[in-house]
Amino acid sequence: MRKLILSIGTFIILYIIGTIVGFAAFLLISPLAMIISMFTVMPVICIFLIYWYLRRIAASPNHIGREVLIIIVTWMVLSFSFDALMYILIVPTIMKAPPHWQFFIEQSPWIWFCYAMLFVCGYAARWLYLKRPASPSSD
């Protein structure tokens, strides 16, 4: 249960940061700035959060692949759910527009690219975790 709560908590941190960075870049600079930030800044944050998660659960090297796969799948399910709530219901409601049921169809290439990046980030965090110097202290 602790791992699930920690996984959800780290995802929520990532989602909040991603939403703020994405909207700020889009609204203050340009759509291109949003895309660039989503695929440069956010992967670094994602890698850090997955690495931090692995440190917090003290994943054993024998089971780290499984742990990384579990967090990636958990984050994908949460991402799909949060995106559905946010971009199909909440944002259209705030903008006084009808629900945007075509969101996942229109944004499909970007969504799948984000999921692919999540796998890359997960395994980059795994690599960092396995390469870290052993220390007796915990985070």
C-alpha cells in the first residue's frame, strides 16, 4: 500500500508541474515553447521523481525492472484518467464549452509520444538507480 501511495503522490507532483509548465509556456510564450518544454524539462523531472521513488522504496537490484514497469503502468493509467478529467471535462467547463470528447483522437500522436517518453524516463531512472553509489543513509 505504501508503494501505491508513493507512486500516486509522485505522479500528482509530476502532473501538477507538467500542467503548470505546459500552460505557462503555451499561454506566455507559444505552443512551440510548450512542446519543447514538455519534451526537455519534463523528462528530467520525470526521471528525478522515478529515481526518488526507487530510493524511497529501496528497490532491490533483483526487482528493480518490475518496480519500474509497475510505476510506468501506474502513471500511464493515472495520466489517461487525469487527462480525461482535465481536458475533456474540466477545461471545457471552465471555458464554458461543451465536453471535448475528441481530445484523445486529436491529441493521439502527442499522447503516445508522452507514454513512450515515460518508458524512456523510467529506464533512465532505473539506470541511475543501479549506478548510484551505495550509502547507508536513507533519503
